[in-house]
Amino acid sequence: MKKIIFGLLTVMTVTVYAQKTDLSTVNSVKPKLGQKMAFEAAYKLHIAKFHKAEEKMNVFEILSGPNNGRYLLINGGRTFASMDNERADAAAHSFDLDKGFFPLLEETSNATFRYLDSLSFHPEIKAEKFVCNVRHIKNSMLDDYRKELARGIKVLGKLKGPFWDNYSFNLYQQLWTGNAPVLITVRNLKDGFKSLEDNYYGSMIDVNPSYKDEYIRTYGTLDWDKRIKLLDEAVEKHEQYIMKLRKDLSSQ
């Protein structure tokens, strides 16, 4: 069930929210075997009826890993105050889900995430294909880990070239996880999955060393070695998957 929650973050990649509306609620659902198309048809009807004008939803489909085939249903741009509000048509909305949606599902879970603007890079780049990295951080090392990510963002801002000009990711932190902080990095693939080819932006031999070189020029070799050690030791668990935006299932 936890793995399902982690994927939910991905839906938030489409929109960058302002500081006070940086929360997203994410529902991860898995259709029953043989019910994929029935689920999609039912959800399209639900979206058109209840999420067309308000509480708009973005839907993503996970395409790899143990969560392959799950859908992430995301309601973004929220605040804590908005969580106190209830829909005027709450009863009808719940009845519609109970009748035509939940019976088609094998599993469902939900979570809340906060978008971290200061730890994201080129968030203005839009995409419909994504690579998601889910990292479980040791609680005692979270502050140091985030500080090092911020240093890394400064280095990225100095890099130029086709690869770095198109390199984009959004960072999210899952809320209310207790002693197991979770950070999700969503890389936005503007040109789709084909841009993952080693030679898409030119030789990776020319691309990869430049980040290390720039980091060392900025902070020094000793700090580079400390960075590598920190990023390795702070992560208790790392998961990765690819996903795509399902416009046809999202609010129009």
C-alpha cells in the first residue's frame, strides 16, 4: 500500500503551484484484473460530471515497476484551509464513486504532498512523460539532505548546453509520514521517453562530467566527496518508475 502512495506524487508535475497553494492530494488506484477499460470508461463519466469546473483532477498512469498499471488521481493547488471545505454535492459525489468506481478497483490509497519550489529545477518545462524517483530518507539526515539538494540546484543553474537547458524536475515531500520522510523527484521529459537515449542531447561523455566539475569549482573536492557520501547514506530505500499523463482521463 505504501508503494501506491509514493506514485501519487507524480500527478503534481503538470502544474507548479504558488507558495500557499502547494499541496496536492493524490489517490493511487489499481483496477481489478480485466477491468482496466471499464475503469477508464467509468472514471471519464465521473470526471465529466463532478470534476469539470472545480476540484479538477489530473490523471497519470504508471508504466513500469511493481506499480505498473496503477493510476494516480491528483487534486492539486490545495491549502490546509481548503481541506476544511466540503463539496456542496458531497453525497452525490460519494454515491457516484461507490456505484460506478470503487467496485472496479482492487486497491486504493491516498496521501498528501507538498511541492518544494526551491528544490526544483526548470519547473516551467511542461511534459507528458516522466521519470519518478522515490527516496525514503533517514529522519536524522533529512535536513542535511535537503541542504545538499539546495547546493546542487545552485550548481545546475550554472550549467549550459542542450542537455541542461532541457533538464527539468519537480521535488515533492510527502506529509504525515511519521519517522520515514519521503521525497519524490519527478523528472519532466519534454521530448518524451526518447530523450532518455544516451546520445539524444549529444555524447553523455561530454554531459556527465560537467556537473561534477562545476560542483568542485564552486565548493571544492572535499565537499564533493562529502556530497556523494551523504546522498548515499541518507537514503534508506530508492524506487524508480516511468509514467505518462492521461489527458483523456483528466479534467478538461
